[in-house]
Amino acid sequence: MATAIKYTRPTKGLGLSNVLFWATVFSWPISLIFVLMAGDDVNLKYSQRIFYYHLPANIMCFLSFMIYFIGGIAYWRTRNRKWDIVMVAGLELGVFWAVIGIITGAIWARYAWGAFWTWDPRLTTVSIMMVVYISGVMLRSSVEDPTRKAALTAAFGIIGFVNVPLVYFSTRWFPKGEHPIIFGGDSGTPVGLEGFMFLTLGVCFVAVGLLFGWMLLARIRLGQMHEELQSRRMALEGMENE
Amino acid sequence: MTNAAHSVMIRAKGLHKNFGNRAVLRGVDLDLRQGEFVTLLGPNGAGKTTLLRILATLARPTSGTIEIAGIALKDARPTIRGLLGVISHQTFLYEDLNAFENLRFYGRLYDVPELEKRIHEVLEKVGLERRAIDRVRTYSRGMQQRLSIARAILHNPPILLLDEPDTGLDRQASNMLSGLIHELAIDGQERSVLMTTHNLERGLAMCDRVVVLAGGKMVADRAATGLTADELQQFYFDSVSRGR
Amino acid sequence: MGNYLRKVWAVFAKDVRAELRTKDIFSAMFVFSLLATLVFAFALPGKLMEPKEVAGVAPGLLWVAYTFSGVLGLNRSFIVEKDRGSLEGLLLAPADRSAIYLGKMLSNLTFMVLVEILITPIFGVVFNYSMWNPLLIPVVLLGTLGFAEIGTLFAAMAVNTRAREVLLPVLFFSIMLPVIIAAANATTALLSNRPIEDIAGQLQFIAIFDIIFLALPVLLFELVVEE
């Protein structure tokens, strides 16, 4: 008995994913123009501009890990495989944005402080987080059984996310760094942002956020396609046996 | 349940189990009555072990319901585990502890009353009382499997789940094991037994009913009375090929 | 509750009894931490002359020795269960699965603490530095409790993966970093004879870590051991 295999076409036209893609394509050049037009910082001169991407990248990194965490909790409570797709998307995007955040941060640090790396609390936290989540990727890749894979990913995601504030808190026992505090705060080197700089930051947030949204949807779609491929392969094997 | 002698000990309905996208069980229904010995046959990969692992609470079904002794499995997993005795081809024993210590440990986990007395009782039953203080490491495979049976019946479970208990045993040990299992099944009270095996002949010798699992579905279910080994062989291959 | 604790105790007692008989885990952990200490001594010969220098590096090295030997023991504790399928035997028992976690956690904690009690004075002798300070006891105990809590959960996770022994340290160290940072910092403060107020924050922090990561594995253990 042959199973009818239905083929779902990838969305064309005004799918959310396509909207995000084109919005990203348009918003990035605009954000770049804003960044180039923003005034030089008095002390940091030209290098300060990378900050407009650095901050949003780190926020997206955190957001990704939060998505992973929420997916983990949901999987734990429901054991529904669709949450596994959400978890992977959060995990992988988180590692990606952590790397972007660290690279942009290191470039900034090189010009602002003369060294690519300092053991500043925020830098330390982000780098530890990146290591944690890279080990999460390793955990996933060394499990065969998909159910177990999802279960272990969920448990690790929950533990890893709860650990983040603890990591940040523990870095106070590191020698003090000099990461600038952008908004408020009473330690570090405050960096004043005024008028146009705020606007630029906002534009960059939108650009990075759109890219993030598009990547997230793409990764989830990829996960769904992977699942579909697996089940079709199973269906085909089933037919061969008949 | 008016008639206790025929009450249903295991009732599984519409069990599905997927490993990722691979469907291992595709809607299995199974009833096991009190005092009944059912042999579960099926080719490799049919889902026999998965079914037993689900009944033993080691794995969760993707969908479907299980009632054990009238209690829904998902509501009372720890309680239900106390009603089950599981024997698999793995012994679950600690090789660096002796037989007595192994049983005492499991006895504590199962809240067995008058534990020491009970341990001596089951050790005698499986013929190991004289080796009770030897480390399990020094036991032969057959002796380990006998101790494994002692472990499984220590808490006097009304249901036994046996997953290919004779794997890796030589003929003699295997004969002895069959005798032991048979004895346990009729031992005083009405134990229900569900056993998977590759050995059709041996499976038939002990059971009241044969069920065949193929491709994740129950493809046959019939009483074993009056069935000869050859007939069973034929019946088995017919039902497996029909199931595909 | 009493019933639950009896089962925790049964798992713990079983582990200790098996270990007393073979001493496999304990001897491996102890010899490893001893070798680590000697390797530090040979790798940093110049640092051993000046007490000031020793004070700077010794606490960190001590915690490295603790954690690495701890991982060794954690790995064994579940591989032993997996070899004869006894982990499944445990999961079949009519006990809440968190009782199994707690029993294994306590036995792991015991082995680690024993190794630490033995290795710390040896470490002091090798580095020619007094390791004795009563306040070190709570720091070491709280820190090790954190190791055992996370380590036992992760060992149960890693034992079901392809990489097994290799994966545990990767998972374990990345999550344990906050405790290692705080504990090593507190140890430095103590061994430089700084007042107790200087380590109150660290102790509190590790205690909070211990509480959080006792609660989470208890809740999550069933998820990671089931199929």
C-alpha cells in the first residue's frame, strides 16, 4: 500500500520569512549610513562605531539563549518534539551571536583599551556563556537517539541558562575591568550617548533584530524540513519492505 | 472486576512509540490477565523490547494508554514499578557485591518486609543459597541469570516481564532457566508473565497464549493450547509475512 | 519522607560498600590528584621559592586538582552502573527517581571529600605552604557539594552519549566555572590570612549555587534518564 507523499512548497510571496529577509537587506545599508554619519566619540574616535553593532549582537545572543531556555522548559513539560526544533534554533543562533559579540567587542577593546581581551565581568560572562553553549552543541552531536537528544538538550539548556546570572555574579571576584556602562550604572567608564547616537543605535537594533528574526525563522524551517525528510525516508523504507 | 482470577493485570491501548521520526510501535493493544503466561514473538526490530521497556516504565510511549492492575500508568509510575518484576538479558547486578548484598540493596529499594528472611527464601528457590556470600563477579553467566531472577521476584511482584532472558546462556543453563521461570509462573499464586524470546519452542512450552508483533503492530494473537512447535513455526511465519 | 530517605540511603550505602571492596574509584581519584600536584610542582619550580608567589598560585592549583580528580570519579560512578545494566535496575525500582540521583550524588560527594582531605595536606607539603585554616572546611565542602550536584546529573547524561568519558568534563567545567572562581578566590583570601568578612560573599554565593543546583537536577533527573 503506497503512502501518498504530499509535497509542501516552500512559502513564496509575502511569507513572514521573506518579509524579514528583504527588510534585512534594506535596513543594513541604512544602518551603515547612520553609523558613518554619527559623530566621533571624543576619546574613542572612529573605532567607537563598531559598538552600534556590538550591543545589539549581544542582546540577540542573550535572546537566543532565552529562546533555548523556554524551548527546554516547554520540552520538559510536554515532551513534544516541535520544541526540540526551537531549542536547536536558540542554541545555534546563540553561539553565532556570542561569537559576533565577542569579535566586535575585541576589536573595540583593541582600540579603546589597547588590548583585544580583558577580564572584564561582561566579557568574561559572555565568553563563559559561549563555552557553555558550545559544549551544549557537542552534547547534542554525541547522542544518536532523537528522543534522548531532545531530553538532554532540554536539561542542559535549563541548567545553562539558570547559570548565566551566577556566572555574571561570580565575575566580581575577577580583577576589575573597564567595560563601559552605556545606560546608567555607577562603575566602569560611562560613555555618553546623545541625540543622534541614540537614533543610530535604534536603527542598528532594528537591522540586527531583523537579521536575527530571519535567521531564527530559517533555522526553525530547516529543522522542520529535516524532520520531514526523516519521516519521508522512513515512509520510503516502509514501502520497500512491502 | 467481579472475578479476581480473571482480572486484567496489563491493559495497553493504542501504544505508539516514535524514536524521532522512526515509528517503532504503531498502535499496539495488549491485554494480560491474571495468571496468564503470554509469549511475545516477533522478528528483530519489531518493537518487542520497546514494548516491554514501556510497560516497565523505562520508556514513555509517544501516545496510548496503559493500565497496570487497574491503575493508569502515567498517574502512579513509582507505585506501578513495585508491581513489576523485570528480567532482561542484562542482569542488573553489581559484580563487586555478593548475592546477599545485591538482593538486600534491591530489597530496600522495593520496601520488602522481613527482608533477610525473604532473601534466604528466594536464594533457596534459585539454588544459590550456598554461594550467597560470594561476589557476583565469580558467578557463571547462568548463575548470574538465576540471581537476576531472584532479584526480580524478591518483592513478590504479580507481574513478570521477561525480555529474552535466555540470551547468552548455554543450552543447559537455558533449560534450567526455563524450568525456573515456569515454576515461578505457577508458584503458589497467580502471576502474570509476559516474555519475549527468539526460541519458539521454548516460548511455546511455557505459555498460555502467543502474540506476534511485526513492524510495530500486533499481527496475531492466539491460544497456545494444542499448538505444536511446527504449527507455531508456520503460524509465526504466516503472521509475520502478513504483517509486512 | 522517611521512606524516600531510606532509599536515598540504600543507593548511597550500596555505592560505598562496592567502593570499599574495590577502591577503584577512590584510588584512581587520589592517584590522579597526587600526580596533578606533582605536575604543578615540576611545571612551576620557580614559584615554589617565594611564599608570596605560592599564595598567588596555590589556591587555584588546588581547585584544579579537586575538580579534575572529581570528574574522574563522577565518570566512573555511572559507567559502573551502565556495564551490567544496573542503572536500569535502579530505574525500575518503585522509588521516585530523584532518590536515585540523591543517593548517587551523596556517594560522589563522599568520595570527592575523602580525596580532598588526603590531598590537601600533601599539597601543602609539596608547595611548602601551610594549608591549615579551619575556615577552609566550609569553603571546600560547599564547593565540592556544587561539584557533586551538577556532576552527578551530567554524568547520568553523559553515560548515555557516544562520547561518554570525554563529554562529561566539557559539560561539567563550563557550568562549574562560577563555583571554581568563587571558591578559588575565597581560598586565596583565607590562605593570605585575610579576615573572614572577605569570604562571606563567596560562601554565600556558593551556598546559593548549591541550593539552585540541588533543586534543578532533582526535578530534571527523570527527564535525562528516561527514553
